[in-house]
Amino acid sequence: MWLRLAALAAFAIAPCVHAQAPSPAVPLDVLTLDDAIARVARLHPDLRVFDARRGALQADHDAASLRPALRAGLEIENALGSGEARALRQAEATLTLAGVLERGGKLDARRTLAQARIDALALQRETQRLDLLADVARRYLAVAAARAQKTIAAQDIAQRRRTVAGARQRLQAGASPESVVLTAQAALARAELALARAEQQDVAARQHLAALWGERAPRFDIAPADPLALPDIAGAAELATLLDGTPELAQFADERRVREARVRLARTAATPDLDWQVGVRRMQDSGDMALVGGVSLPLGSVRRADPGIRAAEAELAALEIERESRDIALYSTLADAHGRYRVAQLDVQRTRTDVLPRLLRAEQAAERAYRGGAISYLEWAQLQSETTATRRQQLDAALDAQAALIEIQRLTGQAFVAAPAASPEGTTP
């Protein structure tokens, strides 16, 4: 489930009749959401750094697998003293070999802890990967939003140009003053400014998206997409059942193994290690050889190990509380995103079916009435502004729904894709 790159698709990659095509004079690569996700998964340093971390943890594992080192020693006694000890012939030399005999399973405990940390790294990487892919989807959505804003601005410009033409006809017929033409031209200029702003937002959004894989001068165009295509999703209670499989909660299982290994390692400290030493001593005056040896055992190991054991056990006990807290936080985020999605989805659908069709018919009727002298310019212009504002409100609701959908997909790991659907004329940005 987590290896599906397109699982975080923010919206359906469907043909859009109003999509902006790249200029033939400047050919650009067409970038789909899957393409962007693949680039980030391959190139982003936040993911590549896990290979270095794994190498470091593997080195720690190798170090934890080593037994205590043997120590070779040489002791000289009864040399360079006073009286008879002043002569070197009275000196005694001892060659020793010493080591530590680990007891209580310390070696296995160290290996287990090191391996648990390596195993936990995979889920950490997957969590980071999902966060990055969600960021890709958000930035890709921002580019699509800028394109949709450009389409709305172009539609508004077309409306305003008809208004200017109508106002000039009325002026030439002596039915309206020149101020009406100037007012219509000012409205047209504002619509052209909105288009220029959307074009600049498009450039900035593409640069923001390309920055995820380190591209400084983006040379791509996104595939046609319809932000208003919103899929149906299950209820919040049904989606909540998918939370247990998310990496954010699955990490707690790996973290539990790590903390259990720490408890085991802390408990091994209560069993003292045995220091041993063997060697050969040569008597300088007689030339005789003798075997020497010794062992030592530290006292009070249980008392000294007790604080570490209590700390490790407390951390293990706190893990379940941490998981419960994270579970509540994830469900709260899911419930909030689900609620925002449903509200925005309703807004988009009702605007498409009930509001915009009526406004478009009213705007067309107002144009005919204005050209016939039945209404004033202000009434026609107000309807045009209302239509454009409604289109933008619908787009804002759709973008809010898409952002909530990205969050839902990040939390559940499920892809929700809307099937392409025909929209009433003029209702799709």
C-alpha cells in the first residue's frame, strides 16, 4: 500500500476543456503528478539521507556485536629501588593477558537493540516519504489552481469585452454617456490584471514545485487537470479504521521493540562481569618461571543498575500512552479534514448545478436587455461580477476540498480518484 507512488494523487488527472496549452514556440515537458512524485522520491535529500543513516546504524550494530577486547600487559617489579632492589638482577617481569567475561546476556541484548533501531528506520523513511509526497501533491495542486484562475480571468475578460462593445454601441447611438464606456474599460483592465496575476502565480507555483527536486529554472507544464473533480469518499468512522495501518502508528510497534531491547540491556547490567587475568612471571635472580592468574568481580551491581532499569521500564510504559495520544491526534486531523471535504464538496456541487447555470442565464438575459435599452450598464456589470465571483468561490471551495483530500489520503494511504464527468457549460474554471 505504501509503495504506490500515486496514492497521494490530489485530484483526478482528467482532460479539462479549459486547460492552457504550452506555447509551441517554447516546448515544455508535460509533467503529471506521478512524474513529480517519482522525481521527488528519487532525488529529494530527505529520503536519500536514510541510506547514510542506515550505514551509521549498521556500523553501530557491528560495534555492538564485538566482544570486550583482550588486554596484553607487562609488569616489572623490584627494579630501580634502594638497597638490594637497586640491581636489575632482582627485578621480576610478568607478562599478562586479561579480559572481561560478560555475563547476563549483554552481547545478545546489545545486538537486539542495534537491530531494532535498524528495523525502525524503514518506517521512519516511509513516514518521511509520505509527508514529502503529500507536499508534492499540494504544490502540484497550487499549479493547477493558478491555471484555473487564469481560465476564470480569461472568461471574465471575454465578458468585459462584450460590455465595452455594448457600451460603445450605446454611446454611438446617444443612449449612454462616455463615462459608461470608461467604466467598462476600467472593469476590463481589472480583469486583465487578474489574468496577469494568475500567470505570475503559475510561474511561482511551478518554481515552488520544481524546488522539491532541486530544479532552479523549471521547464515543464503540468498535465491538464480539473480541480473541480471531487470523488465520493467513505464516512469518517469507516476511514478511521484505516488509521491503524499508517506508518505513523506502525512506528510505535518498532519503537516498542526498541524500548523493550533497552529494558533488556539495562537489566543485564545487574549481572556483574567477571574480570580475569593470566600471565607468566620470570624470577630474575633464579631464572625460574611461574604462572600467575586472578579474577575480580565488582560489588553492588544490582544497586547501580536499578536506576537505569527503572528509567527504561518507565519509557516502555509511557509508549502506550504516547501511541494513544497520537491515535487521538490522527483521528482528530482525519475528522477535521473529512468535515472540510464534505462541506466543500457540497459547495462545489450545488454551485455547479444550481447557482452558476442561473447566473449565466441571467447574465445573457441582462446583455440582451442592456443592448435593447431595458436595463442600465450597472445592472449588467453587477451580474458579470457576480458570475466571476461565484466561479472563484467555487474554485476556492474545490481547492479546500482537494487540500483536505490530500490530508485524508496521507493519513489513510488510500487513493480516491474521481471519474471524469461532464460539467454544465461555463461551470468549470
